[in-house]
Amino acid sequence: MISAWATQAIGRLDEERERAGATPLREFPLPAGWGVRLLLKDESAQPTGSLKHRLARALFHDAIIAGRISEGTTVVEATGGAMATAQAYFARLLGLPYVAVMPKKSSGAEVERLGGTCRYVDPPLAIYEEARRLADRVKGHCLDHYAAAAAVDWHGGSLAEELFEQVAECPRWIVVGAGTGATSAALGRHLRDRGLPGRLAVVDPENSAYFPGWAYGTPDYTTGMPSRIEGIGRPRVEPGFAADVVDLVVPVPDAASVAAARRVCEATGLAVGPATGTNLWGALELIGRMRAEDVRGDVVTVIGDAHPRHLSTCHDDAWAKGKGLDWEPHAARLARVLDHGESW
Ligand SMILES: *Cc1c(COP(=O)(O)O)cnc(C)c1O
């Protein structure tokens, strides 16, 4: 039996999910006459502005049901960026203390605005051990989203369930990046469970283990290098990545992700993060194949997040130059394809 506090907490999470509602599907403009629509599931419309909102909600839900989080439990996590923001939001909703252990260079401003605490650690890879140590010391709970994502129960809040309620016909391709792998696993399992004809492509940035691990069938592949595309790409294949429900993994150069993120910004007015660019690039590559084979239908991908801070990173020429990301040739290719209808 679960406690009165837990019952009330679960009620709050369910209410929040109802209130947040479904995120919109937007159409990305393609040249006329292609017979293909490109739809963007806009996760920037989530209350905390990113795709991480769903996973954070589900992880709190699971931990409460399992009794790992109860009244007054300090919730700890090793993460910065959008996941920390989403977790801080749910901790506040439930009246729980929250500590994000993040690399020194990250910004914890949003976590603090939501009443959470940030602990900055160097080197970046030390965050995992420090989060565990801290959780032990305060007898709190470390959410550990990379491990927990492998067994996540979405409690009706997955992107897959919501997306398939919004589309009349199954898309030919669904394109998404992988961080924990939970989102792609939910989409791939949904397609297979329902016997749907659509296929799932995971887009993968440089330095990530997902593409080589999938291509060579070696789940223990490691790169030892962090991804430069926030939110996606990992130095190892995480336990939540379900390779057997992924039809294709598409490697995308980081500079191409930057060029494509700018195109999404131009089309939607949203200051999307670079991972949304990775999605657009992969989707356009698959649409290029569909055109070559004269296949019609829809392709769906995701706007993972949007935030003004991205304006001073991937949308900023000086930043991209400083990182050695030569986005211009990729922007020129996008212009040839999207503005002049050339083939991919
Ligand atoms: C975090 C993130 C993902 C990956 O989500 P997981 O479910 O953790 O694999 C995909 N796309 C974007 C834009 C993200 O920020």
C-alpha cells in the first residue's frame, strides 16, 4: 500500500500532465510538389520548454510508486541543462528538496529559479560519483536518469502515445536523437507493438557511441568523448537504448546540425537547440531518399527544446567559428534543397 503522501503526489503528477496537454505538431515548409510532409512535434511547448519534461515526470512517478521518494526526500541528480530544469520543476511541484550536480561550466540559473540547489563539479565526469555520494550522505534519492530510463513506465505521458493520437496516417519515418534512449525506445516499441508500417531512425552526432555500436552490433562500444550536441549522443551505449527496435541510425556532422538548427529557427521563430538541427538534417536525408524512390507520405521529427540561451551558441557565428564548426557549406546545401528543390 502506498502512503497518503504518495497518493497525493501521484495525483499532482497526473494533474500536471493533464494541464500540460499535448504538444503541437507543426509543419515544416517543404517545396511544393514533393508529395511529402515534414511534421515537427514541438516539445519546446512543454511547461519547462523541452522533451526532458516527459521523462522527468515519469521518473518521479516511478520512484514514488517504488517508495524510493517519499515525503521530504532530497532528490539528487547528476545533470545540467534541460533535464535539471525539468526535474527541479517536478521537485517543486511535489514540495521536495532538489540538488543538481553539474559540470562547472553549466548554468544552474533555471534550477535555482525553480527553488533547486546546484553543486558544481570538475572534471565533468565526476558528477556521477558526487551525486551518488551526496544522495547517500543526506539519505536522499539519486534519480540516475540514464539507468532509470531503461525501465521507465511512461504512465500515459510518452511522446509515442501522444504522437500517434495526432496523426491520421502512420508516418513513413520517425526521426529522433538518443540521449538516454528512452524516447526512441518508446517510439520503436509503439511501431512494433501495433504492427505499424512506419520506421524509426535515430540521428546521432559526432563522438557518440550509438551509431558505431548499432552499425557494428557492439553494444559495449565506447568513444570516451562527450558529444557537442546538447541532449543527444553519448560516449557509451546507454542501457535505455533499444537497438532492436531502431531501423536505422544516421550519423550527422555537428556542423550540419548547427546549420539545420538555424533553418528551424528561420521557419518557426523558435531558438531551438542544436539537437533539433540534427533531427531536421536526418529527416531531410530520409526525405531525399523518399523523393529518389518516388515515395510519398509524412516524416515526423521533434523540436527538442527552444531557449534564448541557444542564440549565443549554435545560432551565433562567432560561437560556431570558435568551436571549429564550419556550418556554411551545410547551410548552402540546405538552401539548394529547400529553396531550389534540388535533390539531397
Ligand atoms: C534529450 C533529448 C533527446 C533524447 O531523449 P532520450 O529520451 O533521453 O533519449 C532527443 N532529442 C533532444 C533534442 C533532446 O534534448
